[in-house]
Amino acid sequence: MVNIFGLDIEEIKEAISKLNIPSYRSKQIADWMYKKGKNSFYDMTNLPKNLQSTLATEFEISPPTLTQRLDSKYGDTSKFLLSFDENTAVETVLMRKKYGNSVCVSTQAGCNMGCAFCASTLLGLSRNLTATEMFGEVYYVENELRKEGISVTNLVLMGSGEPLMNYDEVIKFLRLIHDENIMGIGYRNITLSTSGIVPNIYRLIEENLPITLSISLHAPNDELRTKLMPINKKYPLKDVVEAGQLYAERTKRRLTYEYILIDGINDEKNHAVELSELLRGQLANVNLIPINPVKERNFYRPSKEKIAAFLNYLLKSNISATVRKEMGKDVNAACGQLRNRYLEEGN
């Protein structure tokens, strides 16, 4: 039986054409699946009953299933552990904000970037996710929000995994989620976060997709960045920043540089000075992120005073900068923590 979940209109049209079903039915099927969240052909009431039966015999609609859910007591964050098969589960996060409902999407099951502060990489990379599986993450949350009469408005590809190491499927996902027949999420409401896979940043520029690019820096010099992010050995800071600068120039989209603040590691005044010199003159904003501690890593967040001092130095140096609002601390806020716990318990 063929799973048609995640197919676009043309792909659905091709699938049903083999059964001599009129092509216009493809849009009706897509509307029921994607706009109304129906997983049974028998719920598609504008289809003839004999067609419902034929479709149910030949096809299935199989989105991901929920394995575990954690909801913040503050009501702003929900974390879902979604399963695609018996061997693959990933985290997807809903963040309710004043400007809308944002979903944090995982692009890989696990991660092999090896960042020293990250929970996602502790158990390594299991596999890349397909475009359909990434779409399934958003679809699941959309169905949950539909019960409240609201919708997903923003996406951040900032969950587990490195999006630009799964380039082709990520681009396919972006085009799928943007399709007005699927979910119609605007490209300008999508942010993609990368640790700095330089060749694929240049590829992304050529895609001409007006998404926001977010680059993880986390250090203002190569020596420290390599300690924190081994990928820096392959793509050093100078090359990463040059690629980011070109992305902003070509797309006219303000770049975001992510900078996790770790107590005693990268949060001193000299680090703020180096960072200001590195980014001066760029169309960019620095997003300072006080670290969410991961017990296996023994890294800790700086004091509020140190965070404020770092921010103020950047601002006085005419570097646009903000401190990320903390969300989900009581539901394993750091990426990968829920999945890791699930795997460690033997599931």
C-alpha cells in the first residue's frame, strides 16, 4: 500500500492517475489531508463512496505518531517526541509567542556535528529525515493547534541535526511547506539555522528563497570555536562569516548570528570585543543565548550581570544584538534532551 502523505498535488495526481481517477480529485484529497487534517479517505465527504473505498484499498495516509509529549507549566512551550518508524524518533517543539505559533523542526535524527555544548550530538547521527518526515512534524503540531482554532505561523529549522548536511531533502521540505495547496507558510516566516556548512550556504543563496539564515558562531576566534564546534576545522570562521555576509547582501535578508553564552568560556569582555570587530558593518543581528545546561557537558550559564555586560558592549559597538527569551526550561529545553532520555531508557 502506497503512503501518499507528504505528496504534493502533482505527485498525488500522478499516483491516482494509475487508477483512472480524474486529476481534479488530487486537490480535494490534498485539502482533506493537509488543510483539514483527515487521515482516513472515508472522512473525505465530497468524494463518492466508491472512490473512498478505492483510495482506501490502494493508498494510506501515515503521518508520524506521538511517542511522548511535555508541556511547560507556563503554557508557552510544548515538546513532542514523534516517531516515523520503530527505529526513528525526533523532537519537535511548539513555541507560542506574541507574534504567532512557531514550530522548531528537526532535520536529522540525532546529529554528528559534535558541538561540545549540545545534547543532540551525544548519541550521534541515526539518519537524515526525508522532506515528508519534516513536513510530518509541522503537520502534527498544526493538527494539535487546529483543535484550538489557530495555526502554525512560523518555522525554525533549529531542532536536532544540521539542516545543510541534509540539503536536498531540506530544500524539498521548504518548497512543500510553502505550497499554498499544502500549508502555505511564507518563506519570510521561516528561519534555517546552520553551524556553517559554507558550500551549502552558497548553494542556498542560489535557491532564491527569502528565508532567514541563522549561523551558529558561539566564539569570536578560530581557536575557541574549534574547541566548541569541530566543524570549524573544515569551515573556519572567516569563511563562514564571508558566506553569511554574501547571503545577506544577495537576499536583502538580515542575517542572525547565534552565540551561546557559556560561563567562563566565551562570555568575557575580550570575547565581546573580538565579536564586535568580526561582525562590524554586517547586515546582521547577534542573538545571545544563555546556555541551557546539559548534565553530560558540565557547561553553565553566566550570571545575569555578565550577560547584560556582554550585550551592552555589543550595542555600544553598534552591533545589533538581543538576548533570546528563554522558553521551555521545565521541559528539557535543550535540543535532543527528550530524545536522548527516551533512547537511554531502552526504547
